[in-house]
Amino acid sequence: MRIGAEPPPRLDKALARDVPEAAALSRTRLARLIADGAVRLNGAPATDPKAKVAEGDIVEITVEQAAETHIGAEDIALDVVYEDDDLIVINKPAGMVVHPAPGSPGGTLVNALLHHCGDTLSGVGGEKRPGIVHRIDKDTSGLLVVAKSDRAHHGLAAQFEKHTVDRAYLAICHGVPDQADPRLQGVRGVSFEPGGVMKITTHLARHKTDRQKQAVLFQGGRHAVTRVRLLERFGQPPVAALVECRLETGRTHQIRVHMAHTGHGLIGDPVYGGRRKLSEKALPPKAVAAARAFPRQALHAAVLGFEHPVSGDALRFEAELPADFAGLLAALRG
């Protein structure tokens, strides 16, 4: 490729501007290629990202063909909401892990996608596999978008990084997160926006003693913002609620740990829900029994909206409530 007119003064920035879009090379990938000696400037190796460039300079980039993944394909049924040559949207059931890990080597969404997609997969990172750009917890149900091509992977990743993806979750929590509750006014990181929307702003990081958990911090960690809208109350007096949670950021366990921080942990959450039980005086026995027996956090990724990374079309998907979540709602409504 040839460096265009009036280029940025350094190699990495010039490449980020001038590399053809069809090459699907992100800034991070270009930086790695420069460091690995895969870039030549006017015939000579260029390993310094700050190397000076000028209009008309010739740059050669060597990109190895993606290798076959070591992860095995498995014939697992998928609820496909949308699919084209570049991406696929899945309605993930509760209980399915997204990516293989030491505790879950198989039976994951990635194993299923490798079987479903065959050879039509992204090679980002040097390995042919589905492009996982975001995840939802094993026991959370709902919508997930996965890249099949390199250009879709980079485009989707950029949208998640800029927080422009629309993600709405439905959750059933203990108590009622109501702006009128004076207790919430004193919870650090909690504020209210017009319409009674509760905004939770904290930092999140791994728990110091339990590495499987996330903890709320106000210094260090990663910035996290969740907005919560109250939809429905259950009980007399109200002891539980249906809420809509919208993610501005997407940190591990973000909704679960944020709701617990406000004192409104999710029903069924074994990690952050505590041992809190619903009052038998406020709800019918069947509702209390259904809540106690609910086997997972009551959390469902109901809405997913984003710009198609290749066509630019606005896409928006909704996933109906799974049977277990709908059954719990019906019991709470009595």
C-alpha cells in the first residue's frame, strides 16, 4: 500500500488512517504487527510505531492466514435470531457458558457456533473462531451478537468500546428501587434522573478474597454505569420488583453487583443475592415458593441494538422471556 497525502507524522497512525477497510486491521492489531516485524517501510523492516512517514511511502504488511481453532465443534441447538455473512445474533439459554474455560471445556456457545458456522468465521487474533465481542453470564438468558468476519469483529468491538450499543435487561429484584425510598438517597454512587431512573455509578474490580466475584470500588478498578427503571411491584406491601436495567458500560457481573450494592440484589442470584427471602406475609405462598426455587439469577438480556458494522443499517432485536422467568413473574403477580 502507498501512504496518502498529508499523512500523520508517525507510522502507526498513518497505517490506521490508510490501511484499506477491507483488510479489517484494527489499531491494536496493526501495533502488534509492527512490533512483530510484519511491517516493511520502503523495503526495510519497520518495528518502531513512531517511525516517520511521508506521502508516497510504500508499506508492506504480512498477515498470516488464520489457523484452525483448537476448540472443538459440537452439534448443539441454537436459537438464531438473525444471521448474515458477517454476524449472528443468538438468544442464549440460561445455563450455557459463552466460551470454553477450565471449568467448562465443552458444551459452550463457541462450540455450538463452530458447528453451526463451519468455515465462515472470523480470523481475528490469528485463529479461526467466532468473534466474541461481549458476553453474558452462564445463568443469564438472552441476546448476544457474535462476529463471523474480521471486519464485523472490529466494527462491533468499536461500538462496544464507545458504549453506543443499546442493551436492556429485565430483572426481578428484592425490594423496590424507588426514588421515594430515603435509604437510596444515602447510597454512595446512586443518583436519580428524570422519570425516576436510578443511575448507579461506581468502579468495579475483582473481589480481594473471592476471585470469582466483583466488588464495588470508588478508586481503582473500571468505571461502570447502570441505569435502572422500575416497571412493576409485587406484594402487599411491595417486597419485590420487575426492573429494566440498561448498560452504559459492560463489566463482568455489572448489573448483579450494582443491584446488590443498592440493596436490591436479584432473586435467585447465588453470588450477590445473599440469603434474603421474600416475606410470606406480603406474597401468596406459591409466589414465595417460586422465588425460593428459582435456580438462577432472574436476569434476561431482552433488547440488543447496534449499527451493522458492514452495511451501516440500524439493527434492533428483542427476545421473549424464557419459560422459567415468565413463570416466576406469573407467580409473583398471583
